[in-house]
Amino acid sequence: MELRASETKQYIKKALKDDAVRDAVDKATQTALAKRAEKVAINPFWEELRKLGHAAKRGVVERLDENLARFETECRNNGMTVHWARDAAEARSIVLGIARDNNVRTVVKSKSLTTEEIHLNKFLINEGIETLETDLGEYIVQLLDQIPSHLTAPALHLTRKDVGRIFHEKLGVEYTEVPTELLAIARAKLREKFLAADMGISGVNFGVVDSGCCVILENECNARLSVGVPKIHVAVMGIEKLVPSFDLLPVFLKLLPVSATGQKQTVYVNIVGGPQRSRSGEGPEQVHVVLLDNGRSKILADPQLRETLFCIRCGACLNTCPIYQQVGGHAYGWVYMGPIGATLIPQYLGTHEGRYAPFTSSLCGACRQICPMSIDIPHHLLKLRNRVVEAGESMAVERAGIAVWAFLAKHPLLYRLATWFPGRFQKLLKGSFPAPGYSAERALGRFDDKGFRKRFLELEKNSR
Amino acid sequence: MTVIMRVALFVPCLSEHLYPKAALDMVKVLRHVGAEIEYVEGQTCCGQPAFNSGYRKDIIPVAERFIELFSDKDAIVAPSGSCVAMVRKFYFDLDIRPALVEARKRLAGRIYEFTEYLVDVMGRDALGGSFPHTVTYHDSCHLNRELGINVQPRTLIRGIPDIDFVEMGMPDLCCGFGGTFSYKFPELSIAMVARKCRLIEASGAEYCIGADSSCLMNIEGYLRKHGMKAKTLHIAELLAESLGL
């Protein structure tokens, strides 16, 4: 199922009609928010952590070139192979190259949005390499040929009943909706694959600059098995995923899980520091890091918008967003969704494909309030809306309307005259002022006969 | 020592044309607490709808005009958080004439939202009066999250001795208006306001108080169309009513 960001209007309409998805999304987001709030409430240093995290990320991103060079050196010192990929196609062929060089036939993958971004799964499968998602949520959406609907909870839009049905239909097992039984089914299917896999692919949550290691957080142990069991581990990482130092890593190890799921800590923290050093047989023999640009360096060029690169993909902005809560992640039409997705879509996909994304927001600011990196998402959306307009991607009728409005706003007498008409018009139509869509479920406000200015002047006159 | 506070009114579009009562009641309340009111002739729009729609170039002259018109005033007060946020924060995103840069800064420090002005500048929190009804309060997003104003309106509401103030669930949940958002994504906007109105209804309040006419228009429109009992009231209307002004 290929989604397109330019179809978001249709997806939103469709999603609003799907009560089952809306219920599932609403429940899941409210639960995550409540757990997060609990953990934040008992952490007296939460705001300090946010500041530290923001400053650390700013430091890394503002001098990304130096930091990447250092990271590369440290990774090489640790025995890893570092690859640079300008775009998705390059990243895919690098991964395929590693697979071909090592006669890889089967791959296990742990959940990674970056590999979703570059459509790695389908590519490898088409190249004849069996590629299996091992994170439960991601496994479920892969069975459905969908993309994740949430940054940290890929199958958030599905209920356990849905999962029961999917497993029954796709895996031929008996229907059950008991979570532990569902988990057991998935585990049984996946364990054999882990042991047989030639290569493991993961994403990276944090690339630690000063020590050249890749940190991967998870709850199910699938990432640990993916990176630890096969002979080859490939970590695909966006170039913005760096954190400056091992000393500062704990800040992020706190901020991410609390924000994402309301956990004090994830169940597993995997720190990949290179291939096995002795012939103990433990750990992979090769570790490859693929550093992906794919548009990130373009984002970096804008001093304001580069803040969107601070995102650690926790998904808290999705959970708290009154729009995401209504429509879920697929409505945005891309792998990064919700408020932060709305900033990334036009930046990665361009202002034509992404012309609606920055407008899928009421600019309420709940995202900025919750963001562990304090990314000023509404402010960035405003700038991106301007970019869409400057690129000539807004509707001609809107452009013309704004031009007329701007002219009137500079001429108060004409402005007053022009604003006199809607009131008359509304009266003529007995209050049913035409506002397609808006008034479907809402009564309209009434234009006042006189307006404030006139009434105020009357009040002044009478009081004298 | 009595200091006379001179207040220049900024009456945003929606107040001017659809909800003049809220702005008139603001005038009455400000006078009641001793402010001297001035209406600045020639004011039009701050430019927010166009800015939020992405038309920065178009609004530069509108903003420049606004700055010239108001920047010599000691205090400018508006019955809307989002319009104040536009001037105080978002004007800084515009490439205005260099000659106006200082004036913009001065203006940003002198434009106030109504409840902010009453509580933070005039130091008035309990105005007294009487309003023996159950009310709840909706946090408008720009007022709450751009300007950080959420205590002031509640302080003023609680300052009415016989009022019964109840918080609704998620008072800071967006009502779904969002200006042009409401016609760009009408179905989504309606789903959001429906949720807000259910929360208002569940609070049992007779009145939903707000400080932005835009959100109130959205909420009131849904409540009325769906025959829900709660009414909306701008906080200036509430205060004027409770004081019998």
C-alpha cells in the first residue's frame, strides 16, 4: 500500500469515517500521555533534562560536519565499516552490496523508520533476499503491507482483535485476541528466523560522537537478537541522529522513553560498539554503519528549520496532537507523521508533494509543549506554509483573495466599506452565509449591523 | 498616588464585525477599573489570517501600517490572545522596513491581551460583582501557549464571589478552529469542536467562558447547531455582566 503525502486531504476524510481506527488511536494516545505525565511528575529534573537535551542536540547539529567526521573516525577505530549515502537509492545499493558480498539470503530487521524512509524492505525482497520485520508492531504492519502509523508504536491504529484476525488470515493460526498468546505466535514464527538469518538490519536511536557507538532502544529484545545473532549487522542511520558524548547519553536515555511510552527506561538499551573482538563467537563479525543524508543537509541550511533535525522520534507530539488523535498516522501519507511529520514532509519531499502537510495543524502548540527537544513545531509550520506559498503551490483563488484583502487592510475606509457587505449579504440570505464545509455542523456567527467602531462612537457620544 | 492608565484599543476583525459586544464590554470593564480609553482611528487587521496561511510578503505593508499606527501608545489592549500573539511574536518573522524595527520592538512590549492587562499590569484580580451560574473556561491555544496566559482569566473568573467555576476535562484542548484551518479541513475541524463541546457539556457548566472570539464563535456554532445547552461568553462580557455595567 503506497501512500502519498499529497493525498492527505482524502486520507483525513477517510480516517474520520473509520470509527474503529479513531477509537484505537484515541485510547492508545491517551494511555501513553497519561503514563508520560506520571513519569514527568515524579522527575524533578524534567525541564533541566529537556534543556540539556536541546542544547546537546543544537551543538551537534550546528556543527554536523565536524561531528560526523569524528563519529566516523571513532566508529572505524572500533572496527566498524562506515558508508555514506547521499540519498535513498545509494543507501539501498550499499545495503544490497554488503548482502551480495557476503552471500546473504535472509535478513532480520528490527524496527527502523529510516529504513522505512528509504523503502528498504521491498527493495531487498525484490532482490530475492528474504527480509523480515521482527518488532511485533512492525511485523503486524508488514503482514498487512502497511507502513507504521506511529513513530514508536507502528500498529497503534490496530486493536488486539484486529491483530488476532490478521494472524489468523496471514499465518493460518487459530484466532485469539489474548495478547500473551498473540505474542507467543509471533515469537515462535520469529525465533527460527533469527537463528537462521545471515544479516541483521537495525536503525539507530543515537550515534555517540565521542565513542563511535550506535545506541538502539527497544522493549522486545528483537533488536538485540537482530544485531547480535547474525554474522553481519547493518545499522542505517540518518546523519542527524548524533549525540555529542557518552556522558550525555543518559539524558537521552531518559527523555526518549518517558516521552514515548511513559517508561522510565526501555527494557533494553543496546550499545553497539563494533564487531566481536575475539573469536568468542559472540556478536557479529562485521558491523556496518550507513550514514544517510537523503535531504537532511538541505534542512541544515536553514538556521530556523534545522531545529526539526533535533527530533529523536519519540512520538509524544503525535500523542498530544488533537489532529493526530482524530485521524492517526496514515492520514499524513508518509513515514514521518503527526506534527513533526508535517514539518518534515515538505522539507524532504518538496513543496509540491508536501504542499498540504504544513497546513494539517491548527497551530495549537501542544506539540511544542510536550516535545522533549522543545522543537518549536508551530513556528516551523508557519515558515513552511510560507515556503509553499512562495513556491506557487497555494490555490490561485486564495492568492487573489489575500491580495485583495491586503490592499483593503491598507485602506481603512475601503476596508470598512468592504466589510459592510457581508453583513448585508448575510441578512439577505437570512443568516445562511455561504461557508461550504465550515457550516455543515456549525451555526455561523452573525455579522453585526453597525460594528464595534460605530457602537463605540455612539457610546462615547451618549456618555458626554 | 493614582496613576491614570491610558489604553489604546485594538479591536480585531472578528470583534469589530461579528462580536462587538465583547469589545464594548471590555471598554466598560477597563473604564470601571479606572483606565482611560482611546480608539485609534484607521485600524484594520493585524494580518494574522494571511500570515497563518503563508502569505508573509502580502502582510508586510499591513504590519508596517499597524506598527506605525500603534507604536507611540503606552498600552494597547485587545480582547484576543491570538491577535496579540501575532503582533508580539510573529511580527518578528517579517522583513519590515529597517526604520520600523525599533518601533516593532517597542510595540511588542506594550500590546496586551485584556485579562493579562487587568491582572498583570493593573494588578486587579478580584473585581467582585455577581454571576450566580456554573461556568467553565476554555484555554485558547495562542493565548495559553504563545503568550502563556492561563492563570489570569481564571483569577478573574474566581474573583466573582458567587460564581461556580468548574474545570472541564482537557481545558487546553484545541477547539479546532485554527482560522483558515477550519475551512481548509472542515471535517477535521468539526470533529475537533465536537469533542470540545462534549467536554464542555460533561462539565455541567451553563457557560463556557473564553478570551478569544474566534474560538467562541466555533464552539458556540457547534453548541447551537446541536441543541446543546451550554452558552459561550467572552470573559469581558462575563465581567461586565457580573459588575452590572
